[in-house]
Amino acid sequence: MSSRGLGTARACALALASVAIAFACVPARAQTAPQPDVGYVGTGDAQIQSTLAGTPIGFAANVAFEERGARVRLDVLSVDVQGNKSGITGMMATQLFPAGGFTIVFDRSNSTYTVWSAARRAYFVGGGPNPNPTPTPTPAPQPSATPRGDLFGLFGPLRSLKDDQTLSLSVALTGHTTLFGHPVSNVHYAFVRTTFTGDTVDVHGDLAVAEDLNGVPLQLTAFAATKNIPQSSLRIELPQLAKRLPSEADFVPPAGYARVTSIGDAIGGKITPTL
């Protein structure tokens, strides 16, 4: 893949990660007793804005949405490359984005996301405390003076702070309005991290969640940038949404798909343009 194509692939990967972080800000439904899953399906549109070789470029997509319990599925069905009309943009529409689109599933119960495409027959898993666990034998439990689930165990995720120079995470309710005929709660979220090695991640945006549909997002915006990627933006709207329980099988990669170690391997093609 050329450096230009690689930069765009990274921007698209960052946009996918932005979706995951944004959906993480919407907690799974609190339940006091086991209850059947609640589900929703819908269709809408998405837009991504970024920069390619110093030139602004945009992507418009048709999307489909499903939710079942704590899991959210977003299908990018088709992509139209806008902006710079050089030869590379046409190739990107057919080579960088796989034919038939791609899928991202976010599981709010463990903060993981899974991305796959039919064209590549591959999937990638990211997020969570360890998206690629190595199975190990479980030894017999030993007596311990500190019981499992103790107060200090709640702060386990903070151990990674030793690698950070700065870290900020915030979620704020910004008001109540109406969108697509639904009453919505508006939420602003922000995640900013800088490591001691100089790597930076800045993801922020807004959510509009439907109050009459159990908090399902009807609109999402995300603005993201890292040390080596110019600021990119993502906007998703779901004007058509219905309460219906989708199949369990919709939230796992199809049988026979190979697991890969990068989003690019799961959804991206290779670009070798002649300019």
C-alpha cells in the first residue's frame, strides 16, 4: 500500500475506533434480574472527512444499524469517495473499501469491537483489557488474605496510567431536544491521552440518544486525531429506526472467517496507483 493509501487507511481505522469509544459512553441497560434482550434495527447515512496528501477528502456511506442487548452492529453498505478527483480516489472506492462493505460490532459489556468484511473473509478484534488473550491452565485457588472482588480490585484499569503523561476522559449531558421525531438526550464525550513516548490520541464528539427507544443513538459525531494522523471527523445519522430483535448470529463474524491482527487486513485492499 502506498504511503497515501496507508494514511487514509489509518484515518478510517481511527474513525472506527471513535465509534467504539463513543458507544462506550452509552452504558448497557441496567438490569436487576435476567431479562430478554431488547433489539433495534435501522438504516441511515455516515460521513467521514479527513486529509489525503494535504488535500481534504470525504467519504459518504449508506449504513445499517442493529442493537441487541449490550451489542451494537454497524454495517457500512456502500461508500462514495468525494473531494479530490485524482486517480487515487477512484481506486480507493474499489480497493481500500471492500466490495460489499464492512461491519463493526461493539460490545459494551466488555468494551471490545470486532470488524469484518465479506470481501476479505477476515475479522479483527480490538479494545477491551486484552482482545487477544492467551489461554493458560487455571491453577487451583489458593487461600488469600485479599478476597476476590475487593475494593482495590476495582482500580485495576488505573495500572496503565504509569505509561501516560496526561489522560482525560469526560462525559457530559448537554440538554434534551427532538430529533427525527424522537425526544433525545444529548451527550458530549471526550478522550485525550498523551504517553511518555509522545504518542497522542484525541477523540471527542456528541451523541443524541432516543429517550423513547431506551437510549439508542440516533446521531453520533466523532472528531479524532493522533500524533501521525490529521484530524478526521465522523458523522452517523439513523433517521429510520424500529424496535425489533435481530438474530444472535448477526453479532459474530461468519463461520470460516480468519482472525487478523489489524483493521487494514480485515477491510482494506492495496493501492498501487500511477499518478
